[in-house]
Amino acid sequence: MGSIYLIRHGQASLGAANYDVLSPLGIQQSRLCGEFYQQQGLRLDHCYAGEMQRQIDTGRHALAAMQQNDCPMDIDSAFNEYHSDQVLTTYLPKVIERIPEAEFYVSNAGQHRKEFQQVFSSAINLWITDVTDNAECPPWSGFVAQVEAGLQRVMAKHTASGQNIAIFTSGGVITAALQLITQMPATSAFELNWQIVNTSVSRLQYRKDKLSLAAFNSQAHLDVHQRSEWVSFR
């Protein structure tokens, strides 16, 4: 049986001109993740990342800390995050009906993180429960299918027993994988999504085309330092 380690990217740059850049804390989280698993003796056979810079850089920093720079890392768009900007643009008008200041919080997310999260959560809930054929925004079910196809490709390529595969990705991908395996409703999966810590590790076990969940949202590499300010969610 092999293992797939789904590793969420480090903290990105919420509120900055380019969100898709690791913050200084995000770089540190990535290195701490790598250092921890290097000390645990984990050897990776292959790595994957989505196309986003924060995903790729998390992998780069973690692998360097693991002293495994030679581990090949393939880029696969299946492990990209869903288009959050598209979701917000599509569903923000409905959110504003309930939260009149929503547009202000979106424009000033860096200074109003808590309020932005409330707006974002409302938009996501509208998206994942939308049963209409909305041409402006691909459905959640389509995103889940994208993730499933990516995981199937990984399992088909790495059939040798006992292989350890890392996928540096984002919270939405991890949520989609969780829903695929557990078959829980999307709304329930997203209740867990909001708890996924930056650089947390969720481990899947696989055999041929069968996947099972072995661990979810482990942040041991952060907890061991007893520094609560090193734990972030966005």
C-alpha cells in the first residue's frame, strides 16, 4: 500500500497585490514542515504540485529542508485551487444582500481578515449548493471531478507498493479529496475546509484505484514548537 501526502501551501499574501506569493511566515511554515518530516525519516519517491506559485514554492522549501532537492516534482493543473475570484465575483451580489459591507471587506481583506472570511464563506456556500447551470462559474462537482482525475493519474503512475508521494496543493483540493473518500456532503466537507492549516498534511493510503483516509490536517510540525503565531489558516 502506498501513501499520498496532501500538503497545503504555506501562508500566502492575503491583501497584497499578488496573493499567489508565500508570505515570510509561509516560507517558514514550509521549511518547518520539511524539517519535521526529515527528522521523521520520510523519504519521498515523487512529488506533484499545482501550477500556482505558492504551491510550487511550498514544495521547493519543504524539499530543501528535507534534503531531498533531487526528488522529481511534476506540475499538474488538477491540483490547482478552485477559482476563488470567480466564485466571489459570481456570488458577491447575493452575499451583499445579507452583508451590505461585503464589497468593502473583499477590497480590504488584508485589514479585515475575519470579516472577509465571513463574506468568502457565504459565497462558497452559495457556490457549492447552487444546482442551477451557472455558465459564469464552473460547479463544485466539476472541481471534484478534476481532483479525482488527478489522483487517479498519480495512482496509475505509482503502482509499486510502499511508495510515498507528496502533492503540494491547496485547501480546496484537500476538501475535494476528503469528500471523494468519505462521500460526505459538500457543506460538511467545507466545515472541515475552514480548519485546514497552512502546510498541514493529510495522508491518503492507496492500492490500485482504491483510496482511504489515514490522517487529516496534521500540524505536528508546527505544534512541536509551541508557537501559536506560526499557525495560520489563509
